[in-house]
Amino acid sequence: MKSRFLIAGAAVIAVIALAGGGAYVYFFSGLRSSPNALGLSASPSAQASTSPSASTAGSLAGSWTVTTGSLAGYRVKELFVGETSKHEAVARTSTVTGSLTVAGASTGYQVSAITITAVLTGLHSVDTVAGRDVSQRDGFVSRQMNLQQFPSATFTASSVSVTGSTSGPVDLTLPGKLTIHGVTKDVTASAKAQLSGSKVEVAGSVSIVMTDYGVTPPSVPFTTVDPQVTIEFDIFMTKAA
């Protein structure tokens, strides 16, 4: 009987040691990685004009809609207990829709009626932490943001002027409104845009504070999360026929 207790005790100690070792790997080893921020991924069109001429403006004028290959998501810093360096949690969704209208002018373009919507229920974590299933975070985020009631985030902007060469990336500043969790706030996104064959690609980011949108920073055992969030996007658009 005594030997059975000894064996059982040894087994319990082994399980605790394994669990402790796994926790060490997750929280203290630094075996973590996060993907780079979303940015322009396609090569500019070789046939793009070297200046925003009237003919080029005319070819771009019209209605454009979001197409496949588009991504949107967030990155936020989280700190594991006992560590001094923060890990960057990253999640993305490919369920993105939207549209805008381009009007041509001799000095460039006027882009109006901008609407981009990302379905947040499609978010999935794309960072990695050794010994941990980071996809478990997605369920917690869904509950924290009440995505059943507020499943989408939408950015809108009434108008923005675009000037400069169409042969390469163009820097954009996009003032507009962002709606998350049923709350709408004024924001300014920074982005780059370029022609890529028959498509236009726009990639950039906007920084927010989640408490401004009525969302409390998640707080779970062993982890605290910063309230500052970077929303990033890489949007491809095609011109309506």
C-alpha cells in the first residue's frame, strides 16, 4: 500500500513538473513571434503613368469595390507575468467589404464615399507562442467585444484628395470615422496606395484606445493587455464594370 502511495505521489509530481515546464516555456522562455505589420504587397503596375495626367485620371474614375486578397486586423501588446518584454498579439480577418468612388482631375484625384467594413467574427490569431494555442484568445476577444451583437467594424470617410505620381506608392492621410462595438469616433488613418495591374492596393493603419469604444482591456491570469490597439489593413479594390 505504501508503495502505491509513493508511485501515485511521484506521478502527481511529474504532472506538476510538466505543467510547470509548459508554463515556463509559454511565459518566460521568449519563444514567441508575431508577423510583420500589413503593408503593400503587390508590385506597382508597369504601365502606370509617371504623373496623374487627365487620361490616367479618367481611367481611374468610377466606382471601386473591395475584392479578394484583402486583410484587416489588430495588433496589441500583452505582458506575461514575470516578464519585462511585451508580446505582440496579432489577429486578422479576410472577410472585408467596401467601396469608394474616384473622380479625375488635372491635378490628381478626388476619392469619396469611402466605406470599408471588416467582419470581426472572422478574426483569428496569427502570432505564435511556444507551447500555447493562441487561437484560444479569439474566443475571449469575441466575448469581450460582444461580437454577437457588434460583429463588424466600419471605417468611413467622405472625401480625400490624392496627388502625386501613379507609377509608385502614394502616401495618404485618411481622416474619417471608425465604428467599433457600436461606438463611432473620429480617427485618422495613415496609408500608402498604388496601382497593381487592374487593381488598386491600399495598406496602412490607425491607432485607437479600446476603452474609447467601450471595450475593457482583457485581463486574464498571467497576462495583462494594453488598452492601445493598432488596427491594420491591406485592401485590394477592383473597378466596377
